Amino acid sequence: MADRTAQGPRGENLLFLTDDQLRKAIEAMFFAYQGFTADPDRILSEKGFGRAHHRALHFINRSPGTTVNNLLGILGVTKQSLNRVLRSLIAAGFVEVRVGDKDKRERHLFLTEDGAGLEKMLSEAQRARMRAAFREAGPEAVTGFRTVLEQMMDEESRRMFQRLKDGA
Amino acid sequence: MADRTAQGPRGENLLFLTDDQLRKAIEAMFFAYQGFTADPDRILSEKGFGRAHHRALHFINRSPGTTVNNLLGILGVTKQSLNRVLRSLIAAGFVEVRVGDKDKRERHLFLTEDGAGLEKMLSEAQRARMRAAFREAGPEAVTGFRTVLEQMMDEESRRMFQRLKDGA
DNA sequence: CTTGGAATGTCAACAATGCTGACATAAAAT
DNA sequence: ATTTTATGTCAGCATTGTTGACATTCCAAG
């Protein structure tokens, strides 16, 4: 392993910023994301669903009554793409739609009991892996992990993430 | 923000392992990965390619002369899926194939000059974002980041990553 | 040496999930 | 009241994952 501790003029650790170190980090991100999604993907594929369904379930569970438009902003896909996913979740009885009370154009989304059950199954699997990784890595590593992730986000995603982070 | 520093019996930071903290980390991973792929995706879509083409270019660039079978192990997709991507990269003149010298079943893959140019463009964009995130987060965060990522990988991916990390 | 099986890669067809475009309905603005 | 804007749906296309069928090459057993 190359020396990681060379100090720059302002005491910064510069070797982290070599292209080679960055390339390794990029590859780590790629492989880690495979792991991140592997367990839920397995469960979903048995039920004929995909990763997009998981994302929808996650954010509906997190913000019950959210609208389609709301979800679009969070997920960063087109409404047409999301609509297809929602349609199949509704048809399968995992999601319930209620037409807006004040604004009748809006559709408010809720998990059914079954939907909540599936969401729990998926997020339990994902949390279990995350928990194990965090335990192995230790609390300081986890803090660093979250710091870097936040910096990697687009401005818009970061705002969304912040807004979700503290309640909402 | 909730207190992050509660200490467990063995001095471990246990609050990180609450479901709520884990859920936030999961969301951070989701949004960060969007950012991670955003810049290359933009470039690729202009050229009529997708993320799968980027991955192939990356690993061919990294290990010139690698075989199709080799790439399959790294990318974790089926050979049929990879084959389609390679076919279009070859047709576009970005990748060159040489039939194996010893084993004529094998196809060895190389980037053409154009392919190397495109790969450089894509990886420069991705590295720029990573570099900026690392700079903002600081060296200790980066160490933690990489530690956690490595722990999140599947066993097989971790072995692959380790093998790639040190030469090879 | 021949033959049968294993390894490598290609082609075809299907599914999930992005996308754009056209449209219906409800709300808001003029 | 009519036009414009916002929200959501439906249809069709592209990318990229999948499985299945097949061709070629290598290797090992007889």
C-alpha cells in the first residue's frame, strides 16, 4: 500500500488526491453499491419487483401521504417512470392512493399493511448489512463515511437529504 | 440533530446503530450514488451510451488485454449483457478485440486511441467530483469512507477489489 | 487420434426501468 | 369565462439486466 500520510504545505494530506487513489475510491464505490443493493434486490426479484419499487416503498414509508410530485423530486426520475412503478405496487396491493382533499389533482400515497411488511423486510436486510459494515469499521469511520457521501451529492440532492434528515 | 456520541459498555459508539441512523446512511448512499454517476452519465448520454459502457471502458483501461470472461467477474453481470455493450463499443471504434494467441476462444480487449480519450473524459469528470468531495471532507473522513465501503462489499467483490487494488 | 465434455463467446428474445410525447383533469390566472 | 399552469396517466422507445440456444475451441478419457 502506498504511503498515505505525505503532508502538503498547509498540513493537508495530499496523497489522497492522486488519480490512483481516486480511481481506487471510485472502484470501491462501485463494488460497495453492488453490496448495498444486493440483499433487497434478491428479495424483490423473487416477488417480480425491482430496485425502483424498493425506492418508492422506502420513501412512501418514510413520508406517508406524500404525493407523486413529491416523490419525483426525491427520486430524480420522470413522473412517467415513477408512475409505472406505482401502478404495479398499487395493483399488487402494497400501496394505497387517496385523491387530494384540497387539491383533487394530487394523489397521496400510503403503504398498505402488506406494503409496510414488504418495506420492513427490504429495509431490514439493507440495514443489517449496513449495521455490520459500521460495526466492523468503527464509529470514526462511519462519521467520515457520512461526511464524504454528503459532499458527493449534487446540490439539489444535498438539500433534499438535509430536509429529509431532520424530520419532514 | 440527535446525539451521536453515547458510549456503550465497551466504549463503542452505539447510537450509530439505531435504525434511524442507519436509515439516514442508506438515504445518503442513495443520493451520493446519484451524484457519483451524474457527470459521466451526462457525457455518455450525449454520445448515445450508458453507464454500462462507462464501466466496461473503465476496467478495460485499467487492465488492457483483459478477456470478456475476466470482465464478467468484475462487473457482476451476465456475459450476454456485457456482450451487447462491448459490441457497440467495438462498432463505435472505442474498443479493439484480439483473438487469444494461446487460447483462440478468448477475446482480449483493448481501448483504441478514441476509446482511451473517451475513458479519460469520463473518469476525469468522476474524479473531479470525488476530489472535491474528499477535499471538503478532509483526509480522516476519506479514510473512514473507504473503510466503510470496503465492509459493505460482498465477499466476492471485496476479493476482486483487493486484487485490483494492488496492481493486477 | 478421436470423441465427448467443458470453457468461451455470440445471437435472440424477454423484463425492468430509464426517457419523451400526447393527453385528461383540476386549479389558478387573466 | 377562457386561457394557462400543475398534476397525473397512458403509449412507445432505449438501455441494460435476464435466460436460452448455439458455435467454436480446448482438453481429457478412451
